[in-house]
Amino acid sequence: MVNWLLQKLIGTYHERERKRLWPTVEAISRLEPTIQPLSDAELRAKTDELRARLRASSASHTFITPSSPEWYELNHDERQTLRRERRRVQQQALQEILPEAFAVVR
């Protein structure tokens, strides 16, 4: 009874996930007509373009990584903060190209 009531109020996990992902699916579907007529060579070029855009967006940020000596001068909390910031920037860059990348693959 309680589970049924909660599902009616907030929805099932599947429904919430579908609602969250639906705008991305629609964006991919809108890009399909522009990607479909491309030849294999053009699709490869598009893939290279997406890789370049990813590199460019991450190149604008400089991060201290575990391979640099400065990393070991930081305490644990500072390292965690740097990891979170790096992850946030990477996720943002990936979210920007996600619909186009899926449209190319599709």
C-alpha cells in the first residue's frame, strides 16, 4: 500500500529516469535529419570535430593531477575539491556534445 502510494506521488525510478533523459533523446532525434545524409568520410570528420571540441573545452582549464608534485602538497580535502571540479568540467563538456555524438553514432 505504501509503495503504491509513493509510486503514484513521485513515480517509479523508470518513469523519473525517462523524464530526465527525454529532452536529450528529443535533441538527438532533431539532429538525425542533418546527420543522416553524411557520407562515411564526413561522419569520420564529424567524430574528429567532436574530439577536437572536447579537447578544446578541457584545454581551457588547467588541473593539478596526481602526476604533478603539487598534488602531494595538498591535504585530502583540497584534493577532493580538485577532483570534483575536474569531474564537473569534464561532465559539462561531455553534456555539450552528447546529443550530436549520439546522432552521429545512430
